[in-house]
Amino acid sequence: MFGYVAANREKLNEDQEKYYKACYCGLCRTLGKEHGAKSRITLNYDMTFLVLILSSVYNIKVVEKGQERCVAHPLDKHDYWYNDITKYASDMNILLTYFNFLDDWEDDRSLLALGEAKVYHKEFEKVEKKYPEKTKLIKGKLKELSLIEKRGETNPDIPAESFGEILGEVFAYKKDEHESKLRDFGKALGKFIYIMDAVMDFKEDLKKERYNPLITVPSNMFKDILNILMADCTEVYESLNVVKDKELIENILYSGVWMKYELKKAKEKEKNHERSL
């Protein structure tokens, strides 16, 4: 994902903030244990959201919690917690990270990306062996998305749909009664994230003559499109009957996902104001 699915920390109370950070630290800790210390640098708060919502839907309790120091925080002990979903999220993080490096290599011939892909190849193979069907589907959809972008597709729904199906597969934890709704939720969230990223990168992409799916869409329609996509996402979310950590999850879904967008808009407004003086 792109780092958009994070909490609005200003609206969390002290207990929620502590719990949220402990979830993140538990995921970081699990990544290190399952896939080596190097994998920790690939983590962001997107996968923390995956842990929270899957744990809520399946009502999975905390398996272990504690306090520890780590390389990132060597001076003070910090809380962590994890469960079986945390392990799944760490595997999906490796899968997406590996494919992202390969995509950067294929698109830009980045030797750095190729080197990173080689570093994570062994861990990728472990995850592929564990989730062969997921790996195959995600790999196929990423290839499809790459071809769509390379041909310069101007209908934003088409690449967003492909990315949405990738995230849908990630959220479909296992084949059971929750699979369909979780897949639909992940797909809807993925479409929102893809278009949000296109909105955020729009000016820079134009400047550098890079592909952007919104190239033919009037910029004054961007916010409306995002609102529609998020409305689709929250509609599916409401059908999941989330109870555990509901307030924290909804902080992320209704507020946190907009944080980067609102910050960017505020900076642009301030910049335009300064120019007018």
C-alpha cells in the first residue's frame, strides 16, 4: 500500500494511541522474527490496519504482549502485542514489498530495486510456499496493472480495479463465511488508495511526464471521486459488523486516510496565499 491507511493520532485518546503503537510494534517484531531484521524497514501503518480489522472480524484476541527495547527505540522499553493475524500481515508485507521492488526494476531498470528484490527473494519464496494461490493471483494482477499503466490507460477505473483486486486478495484472510465481504472491502479500499495516490502525485507526474490515470479528469472533480470511492468502501465496511477496536478502526477509515490529502491541500493553500501577498 502507500502509507495512507493510518490513524489520525490527534483524535486518539491515550489508551488508543498506546494500543495502536503496540500493534505496530508487534507487527515490526513479528516481521523481524519471521523474515529477518532487514524486513522491518519495509513496514508502514497500512499493515497495522490489516491486523486491526482482521482481528476484529475474526474476534482474535491478543496472543502475546509485553515490553522491549529495539534497534529503532534502544533507550526506552515500549509495548507490543501480536496474534495469528500479525503473522499473516507480516507475510503479506513481504509479498507486496518483493513485488514492488520487481515492478520498480521492470519499469525503471533500477539496479537498487533489483538488489532489494534479491535480498528479499528467499523470504518471498517462504511466503509463496505458504500462500501459493494468493501469490499467483497477486502476481498476475500486478502484471496486469503494469501493462495497463504502460499503455497509458486514461480511464482511471481500469487500473484502480486491478489494484483493488490485489488488496482484496490481501484482505481475504481465508476461505470462509467472511471471505467475500473482506475481499469486497479490500477491493474498495484499494481503489480508493490507488486514486488517492494518483491525486497526490498528479502535479509531479505531469511535470516529469509520468503516467497518471487522472490525466483526462478535471482536477476540480478529484475530491468528489475520492468521496464516492470512500463511500463505497465504508458501505462494505458497515456490513462487516466490526465490534472489537471499532472506534480505532473508524478513526483510520473515516479520518486517517484523508490526513495526507488534507495536509497537502493546506500547504498548497498557504503557498497560494503567500504568492497573493
